[in-house]
Amino acid sequence: MSLRSYILTRIILALPMIFILLVVIFFLLRIIPGDPVLAILGGKAPLEVIEQKRHEMGLDKPIMVQFFDYLKDVFTGNLGTSTLTNRPVIEELKDRFPATLELTIFAFIIALLIGLFWGAESAWRKDEPLDIGARVYSVLLYSVPVFWFGLILQLIFASYLRWLPVGGRIPAVTSFEVRTGLYVLDAIMSGDWKGLLDVLRYLALPSITLGMVTSSIFLRMVRNNTVLILSKDLVKAARARGLKKRVVLYGHAVKNAFVPIFTIIGMQFASLLAGAILTETTFSWPGIGSYLVMKIRYRDFPAIQGTIIFFGLFIVVISIIIDIVNALVDPRVRY
């Protein structure tokens, strides 16, 4: 199969997945207990006001009419209007997405550094104390709830030691110009090094929390795959030629183990966006995760639907990109 045919096949196979996602989101939100109109107006609103609001939201239409209206809006790029703020959902997501993306990127870097280097070194020193520590770390961090781990870090570094802020994204007063919404980049572009330090201080705890929990997955994958490659003849031949440990480990073992690892790493980057929901809520981080939690409390159907669709589409796009890169690196994937 050619690369073009493979890419086209992957895109076609993604379409049913997207459709199922849309169906599940729509009907699940309408069968769970609670009335979004009463959540907005309160239980003491007059009946005529409730009926008027229900009509404005289109909830008085037959369920299938609502469903097809919903599909039409989604496929035309309209994620609806928030019933709380009367703003288009897509605009609210654009405002909050840079915060979530910045947190995800820094958490991903932390997870990748810990997982890649510690995993490779523990594979090289299999069954030694470094390897045993890595396995204990991966099991422990994988089983720890991310919100609980975040609260512990807040208690230690924000409450007891007072080294870092307990929550939020930036101080009340900032001197750099916000251009991209990625505050680290904005501070660097403005040349405001004090502002950059403030941004990094606020970013430290949430990114370390999310990054360390995610690193447990990377570490285990890198270690297990590298252990298998180290037993192969190509690595034994490289060691027999007297090559340095760094060349054998990273140039041969980790490099050849990286194709399956890359798939997991790519999918974890996408799932970090979903994992950021609990982290953002814990640290009052103004991203899409905390936005979704707030909208769920008020049963804001359009905002909830739009946010989950955004998450789902992002994960689908990332998975397609990963498959394409794997097909480029290893042509056997196409077959």
C-alpha cells in the first residue's frame, strides 16, 4: 500500500469514530439526571420563563430534530453558544486553549525526560537498584490520583515552604504583552525576564504534577522495550566492537525500540489534554479542563458538547499523525 493510500484509509476509518463520538455525547447529556434550564434559572423561576428559555435553547423540539440540528452545526464548525455567557463556544475555547496547551507541553517535556532517560538507564542496569527504583516509581506514580498528588505538592511547596504559588496562572499585575496566549513565549518575545520567571513559578507545580504522573507510563514503556532490544544480536555486536555505552544504549537500543514507544508517547500527549482537567481544577488553572468542569456544574449543553468534541477531534488528529509518522519511519506499518 502506498503512503497516499494509507493516509486516505486512516482518514476514512476515523470518520465513523468521530460520528460515534458525536452520537454518544449528544444522547448521554440528555439522559443524565437534571434539567439545564432549571440549572440556569433556578427552581423558583416562573413556568412561562422556563418554557421561553427551553424554546430559546431548542429543547422543546423532538429529540431527533435536535440531533440533526446538532450534527449540522458541528459539521459547519459551529459548536453552539454558551447558555451562561451567550458567547460562541468556539471563542471561549480559543481563549482557554493556550493555557491548556502550555501546561500540556511543559508536562509532556517533564514526562519525556524522566521516562526516556531513566527508562533507558534502568534497562541498561537491569535488576540493579536504579532499575528497582524505576519500577517502584512507575507503579507508585501510575496508581496515585493526579489531584491527590497535586494537593500534596501544594501542601509542601506552596503552604509549608512557600516557594511556589498555590494556584492560578500569572500574578495579578504583568508587564509583558499577551500576543499568543502562551505566556512563556509572550514573556520571551517581550524580553520581560522577570515576567518569565513569574510565569514559570506559576507553571511549575501543575506541570510537575501532570508530568510526573504521566512519566510513569513512559518510563515503563521505554524500559521494557529497551530491555528487549538489548538482548538482540545487533546490540551484542555493537558491544563486541567496543562502542561506548552511550552509543550502544541510545544509538542502537533506544533508537530501535522507539517505534512502538513513539505511538504511546503521541497518544499520551493527546490524553494529557484530558488529564489536565483534574490538574487544572486542583490548581485553578484557567484552561479548557477547568472550563469543562464549570460548564458541567451548570449543565451548559452547548459548551459541554463543544469541549468534548474538541478533545475528541484533537485525539483523532493526533492518532492519524502518529500513524503517518510510523508509516514513514517503518514502511511495514502500511501493510
